[in-house]
Amino acid sequence: MKRYALYVTLIFIVSLITSCGGDSGSAGGDNGAVPAMPQWIKATEGVFKDKVEVYWDDSVGSHNFVLYKSIDDKNNFRVIATDITGNSFVDDRVTPNRIYYYKVAAANGDKWSQPSIDACGFAHDGKPLAPVNVVASKSKIGEILIEWKEVPQCDYYRVFRSDNKNGGFSEIVSNITSTNYTDTSVPVRDKKYFYCIQAISNNDGEGDLSDVADGIALEDIPLPPVTVNATDGIYGNKVDITWAAADKASMYALYRAVDNDGVAETDDSSEYELVAANITELLYEDTTVIVNQLYRYKVAAISSGGEGEKSNSCAGKSKSGAPIQTPAPQNLIASDGDYDIISISWDAVSSATAYSLYRSDASNGSYTVIANKITATSFVDTPPSLVTRYYYKVTSWSEGLEPVESYKSLHDEGYAMPKIANVPSGLTSSTNRTDGKIILKWFASDRAESYKLYRSDSQSGTYNLLASGLVNLEYTDEFPSIIVGKNYYYKVSAVNVSGESQMSEYVAGNTKLAVPGNFSVSYSNKQVTLNWSAVIGATAYKIQRRKFFETSYKNIGTTSSCNFIDTDLTWGQHHYYKVQAINSAASSDWSDSQSVYVIW
């Protein structure tokens, strides 16, 4: 009875496992479906001296994985391995202390997912690693705080500074044992400075410099502006307020209050309200005034460190019957990123009869009129260069027999982008090479900055990304990225700052296994020894033999090495041998036969 109960229990457990999907395997891929992109990838950082181990998570629908690698930066990924059945890969083609980036794609047959996010990895040997996570502050007045991540096996640090990101670094302090330093010797405020850190070991010497971090020391809060003046009855529609530049100020804020007694010589105003902020000129046109109402104005200077105290007040008003000058247009907007053109628009100005548009290649540069006395409140500019930023200002013109031009508006910047590059043409591929390489070439595409290459296992299959960031018009796809003897199909696209073109028409390419070279046979001690050179892409070699009185060759063995020993010999006969390279996709031609006479 106990045996029967045990048997029933086992039947129940097996049934439960079957119903819950007891099939083992990576992800149980759906045949023919594109698998999901792996969501997690990590590479070892300095754990090993001569290799990098890469790990990733499982992916739904995958049977195997494809690994990409880019050297030194993230811009030039190449496939380095396919048909990886596990969730890890050991990359032993690395140089110690050099940075590598990896991405992984899940594969299901000839269908690959998009590559994953990248992971950084490297092998390390010798001197300390370069510090990472270096940051420099941009929110402190008069100083810059630099911080970084602690480096293992480091005795102290050196801090270097430059005003040029690409070079000219000078040491500013040494023997720092903490992971931060406050630079109070910054030469210029509001200027970007660049810092890098070096780790020092008393035993192993100096490490490489870290990546560069930039920081800014904020300016002191400025003193109030002086010589603040306002027009008093000069215009019938506005009050112009002017002031002298305040030391250390980058912009200004304007405040206004109603003068209660209407006497310009005394300030009896009780409450000042903000009229305008972020003013970059030393002039502001207040067009929101009530005619003949006296106002009091104060100006505050602003630096990167904050807003200072308000200035002394000045009085101003508009006056009925005084000349009308139209104000500068507001809300000038220049487009960013349109193909080939920059569209500029602005708000209409009441009583303005026309507008003039000005352009400069610098915000504070010389502005040249590009559209004079136009009546529309928009203009389409074809700039001299694409991608380059241009700066625009606009003026308005008043009515009358002698129109008066307003002040220039605040500027806005815009840029135009090139159209997406044309689809590349002329894609060709090599065939039947025996060196394990498929060489692809194509013609240059107008407006292209780089190219992407895609590969598929079939003419109408899924084309997966093979390589990006290609700047030459040629690429070599080679073993072990490919299986020698297998047909592949390729497409290429052009890339520029605006995006990626459509893929080109496909082209087919393949390789073939070479005939084993340096084939030799020798006889000694009742055995024949065969030797030959390795063939790129071969996984095994097939050997055939014919004895003197036999009419045909027969298979006598297969080996994965480059030698073979035959002991099945017949005394007093010539023995003839041939060898062939094979893999899962193809086989080479047979070698020329080699013979040996057997006697003992």
C-alpha cells in the first residue's frame, strides 16, 4: 500500500511539472520570431589581467546571443561573436588598461533583436586605475569643488586643471588623500575650467589621468547699478530706462512703482513690482505705462551668484502729444533643426508699418540686415552654412512721412540641418575568398557622415546591425563573425546628424574553405603520419586513403587536429592519401594526393 501511494505521488508531481512548463532551456524561443532585447549587461572592470568577462540576462524568445564590441568609445560597435548559447562570454582579445564597450543582442535563428544598452569593461595590470565619476561643482561662489570615486590600491592623488578640455593641464595640488578638493585659486569667475585626477601608488607608480570634468566658480553678487535714468515726457507711448553697467553683472531686473504725489524730485512710492527680468541690455522700453502717470524705477544687477540690491530710484513718464516711437518687437523665435532653412517669427507691434531683420554669427557680434522693411511678421532665411548657429534681431518702423526705426529686439538663435543622406549605392561583396573574409564596398552618399552595415542569413530575412560609425567606404566581415562557406546578405545605410537613410538594396557574399595546405605523409614504425596546415573556419578534417590495388578512395577518419596517424597498413604497397577541410556549412576541395610506400 505504501508503494502504491508513493507511485501515485510521483505521477502527480510529474503531471504538475508538465503542466507548468517543465521544459529546460534559455528562454524557449518561438521559432521564427524576433526575440526580446536583453535588458541587462555587465562587463568586468579590471578584475582580470588579460581578459574581460561579459554577462547578461536571459531574453524571451532567444536561442542564442550575439556580442558587439567597441574600442575606447561607444561609436564603433562590431560583432565579435555569434551563436553564444550561454549568458556570458570571455573576451580574451583585449589589451590591459584599454577601455572596451559591449552590447548584446538576442538571436532566434537568423533574427536578431536590437542591441542592448552598452556596458564598459577592461583588463588591468600594473599602475593604478584612472579615477572615475569625476565631477566639478557649478553652484559655488568663488570656488570649485572637485570630487571623484576612490581608486583601489592608491596612496594619494594629484589634481590637474586647464581652461582647454583637450590639453594644457597643469598640476594645482598633490598629496591629496581624500576624494575631493576645493579649488579656491580659480583665475576667472563664470569661466569653465576642466579638471582631471591622477591616482598614485608608492609601489606601482602613476596611473593614467581620469576623464575630464568641467566646473564653474560663480561670480560675486554685484553692487547696485548707478546712473539710472528714465525719459520724462520725451515719448507719448513709453518710458526708456537706461543705466550704467554694473561690475560683475550678466543681466538686470527692472522694478517699477507709481509715484503717489507726482513730484519727480521725491520718492514716496511704497511698493516696487518687477517689470522685467533677465535684461541683457542697458536699456529697457516700458510700453505698459499710463500716459502722463509718473513712475519710479529701480534696477538690480544679477550675476551667476545671485541678484544684488536695487539701485536708487529715478522718475519717468510718457506724455500725451509727444512723438511716438514703436517699441522693438518681442518674442522673436528662430527655428532649430529644420532642413536647409531657418524660420524666424515675432509678435506684431501696434502702429508699426514694417520690420527689418538682422543676422549675426555671434550673439554680441555685428548684425547685418537680411530683410529690410518687410510687412510680414515672419521670414524664411537660407543661412550661409548648415548646422551652424546664427543670431537674429528685428526692429519695427513707425508711421509717418519720415518713419523711425525702433531699437533692435532681443536676439534669438537658430540653425538649419542637412537633409537625411541619400541611400548608398554601388554596394558590392566579395565571394569565394579562402581567407575567411567577406569584403564589402559601396559608393559615397551625399551628405553622409558615416555608414551602418546590416547582415542577414537570407535574402528576405531580418537584417541585423553588423557595424556602425563606419567612415570608410569598405568593411571586412570575417571569421569568427561569419561561418566560412555560408552565404550572407548585406545592406548599407547612410547616417548624418539629421538621422539615418533607408537601407540599400541587398548584396550577397560568401567565403569558401581553403584546401588544406602543406600536406605531407611519412612512414615510420609501421604507421603513416599525415600533417597539414590549419584552414580558417574549419572545425574538422576528413581523410581518405587508397591502397595500390584498390580502385577508389575510402574515408578512414575525421579529426579536429591538423595531423592523423594511419596504422591500417598493407606491407609492400603504395598508400595514397587526401585530406579535406569541413565545418557545419561547407567542405573544401580535396587536397592533391600524397603517397608513401609501406615496407617493414
